[in-house]
Amino acid sequence: MDPESRRDFWEKLFELADGGTTILVSTHYMDEAERCHRIAILDRGVLVADGSPAELTGAITGRTLAVQSNTPRRVRRALMDVPGVISAAQVGNTLRVLATQGDMVDRLQQAIAAAGLHGEITESEPNLEDVFVSATRSREAAQTGAAA
């Protein structure tokens, strides 16, 4: 769907909601989910998180960082080996890194330097994609730990 038609579609949904209609939206697109009043994240049929977008991003487990680099794919490979890194997703020349711990900046910078690469690390506000990854990966880790 083109962007203008998509906006019109969402506008119609909001008009229905304003009129008192309850609407259930199922989507894999987090930018669409951000438009909703309340979100439930399911992982293989199990509820792993629910709340408003603000509640979910405010309660995220871990820390979200942005790493700007001219070689993001190579930096990503170096960072994925750092204990505590849950994910690193490329958006343009920036990596969105989700980590389990708060003191990761120095360790990430060391891993980048040890690989002979360069990257500038800054803190980033979590978004719903980060929430989704955190909630589903945490459940996966818990299941793997329980199986061991």
C-alpha cells in the first residue's frame, strides 16, 4: 500500500475508534503498532508483553545504543560476539544495538577497536522493535536455559 493510502486507512481506523468501536489490529510492522493505544506482543502464541507503546518502551529490559559506522556490517559481526549483546540491527549506516547490561559502551568500543574498525556509540531511546526483540529473545533464552 502506498504511504498516502496507508495514512487514509489509519485515519479511518481512528475515526471508528473515536466512535467507540474496538479495533483489533494484527501486524508485524512496529511502526503500525506504535499507532495503537495498547499493544500485546505474542511469541509462538504466548503473550510476552502488553501495554501502551510508552509503557512498553519505558519498561524494556536492557539498553539501546546506536553505533554510527562507515562499515556497519563488519562492526555488527564484531559486536555480536560481545557478551550481553542481544541484537544489532542495521538502519542505514547505523546499528541499533540492544544489550542486556547498562555498562556496555566501553566493551563495545573495545570490540570495535580490536576488530580494527571505527564506530561512534551513543545512547538511543528504545522503540517497539527493541521491545519486541527483547521480549522474544528473553523468552527464548529462558527456554534454552531451562532445557540445559
